[in-house]
Amino acid sequence: MSPILSIIIPVYNASEYIQRVLCSILSEMRKANLSEKQVEIIVIDDCSTDRTLDILEELKNTIVPHLIFIKHDINRQQGAARNTGLKSSSGKYVWFVDVDDLLGDGILNQIYSPEIISEPDVFQFHTAAILPDNTISIEPYWQDIIGPMSGKEFLEFEADHHYTNRIRASWSKWYKRDYLLRNKLFYQEGVYWEDIVHTLKCIFLANKVVYKPTIGYKYIHTPNSDMRGTQNGKKFADSIRFCADSSKFLLESETSQKIIESMRPYYAKVLRKCLENLGQLPKEECAKICQIISSIDVSYISRFMNSNEHDWLLDTIAISKLWHSKHNEN
């Protein structure tokens, strides 16, 4: 019998975190009285250079004998590691968990919940953030079950109720594995923030989405994470990339004006932050932005926003001039 849930964990130089996340999973499995027959754990190592591999071997030989451990031959970043895990999984549902985070208390009890028994393509829940001082922060979230309904209806519901606190990251959802494979919903590889566009497509194309107001995940604010670590030109460019790719997808999918208008503020906020912080980057990182941007069709952004506010992205010379202006201000 195949497991109900595959938990997929990409790792790279994660010696500080890997035991903690695996112990969190094992603890939640015990609470829910689940074994490896119901929950499959897959770790994909993306060519770590620290003690991650040694620790994984130790854990597999002791507390996690059923661990499925896959090693990449070359470093391909998180999106590729997630794709490897998805293709190697056998669970009815998959859950992409980050190595530096923890599972929410009691979340694995949802395996036998009416919501999962109804077999949604996407099962969405909420998360808590653990701050550097170990305090817990929970943003306001919708307090009632939403769905089951189609993905488009789900996005219409959010638009109707002006609900903007749905977590966009992959770790706040369980996906039906066959749904992802059938629709070729793989992550873009070699980029940062690959889950933003992936999540949008997964929800939009789903026949059935269910949201349950439960805290299913604990997101730990790690200082050296992609989000909070040192910013660079590629991270800036990939932020612009997901805005462009999301805009293109929504426009080409003939999305309702209601959904588009509800999503504009999020993407506008991302782009304004990029512009605001542009001058803080070294000159060579601005050049990297220009190089990457030249391969992205950013024209979709202005069409999606129905505004020329972000037309500075259309011209790499304009980007360089803006960098000089903002860099001098700093």
C-alpha cells in the first residue's frame, strides 16, 4: 500500500537544521499514531559541502531507518531538488518542507480528516512564524473552512473578501501528487522564489481546493535564509522574474478582472521594494540584474498592472541610471 503523504525536504549545507526537522516530523507522526506506511520522508541533498551527509547517514542508521535519501551529482538549487523529490515520491499527497522549519502541532492528524478524504488537489492551511527571539507570530487568517471549490473559485473568494494573508510558499500546502504530475506542475529550476509562480499555477488550475484554518507549519526566521540573507543582483532579478511570469500566466489564462485587481497590490509591493533598495547593491550586482532582466519578458508587468509605473524595467540603461541616482543618495 502506498503512503498517504510524502514529506519532501531539499537540503544544502543544512547540518545545523536537519536533525531538528526530522525529529519534528517523527514527533508529529507519533502523536498521530502514524508509521512509515502512512508517511514517507524524502531528503534530497543538493551537493552539501558541510557535515549534512554524515548526519543524514547517522540518523538513517538510528532514528529514521525508513528515510529515503537522494543525492544530486551537481548543485541544482531548491527547485530542482523539489522536482527530484516529487518524481521519487509515492504518497497520495506531497508536502514540500524547508529544512530549517518545523511541523505544526497536530498537523499530521489531518491525514484522516474529512478534508483530505474528499481528495482535494490542493489542501491549504496557515502557518506560524518563530522570530529570532523565539516568540511566535501569527498573522490574522481566515477562521472558517473554505471549499471545496475550484482553484479559480478559491481565488475569486479571496478577491471578494479582500483576503490577502494566504501564504504563497509551498510549505503551507499539501498537493495531490498525481495532480502535479498530470499537469506537469514542476518547479522552475535555477531561480530564487520558485514557489511563488508554482503555487499560483497549482491553485489556479486545481479542480478542488480546500482551506482549513489550522496552524500546520512553523516557519523559523533564519538569518542566513534566501529571504533574510545577503541580497544580490540575482535575487533582485528573480523577484522581478516571478512578477513577470505570474503576470504572463494570469493574462494568458484569461483570468477575471476581479482576481487580477486583487493580486496587483502584492506584485506592485515587490517591485517597489526592488526599486527602493536598488541603490544598496554594488555596481556589479546591478549589472547582473540588467543581464538577467534582458532575458525576461517584463512587458507583461505593465500590461498586468495597467500602469506605466514599472516601465523602468523595460530598459536596462534606465535601470543603470536609477542605480546611479539611488546609490549616490546612499
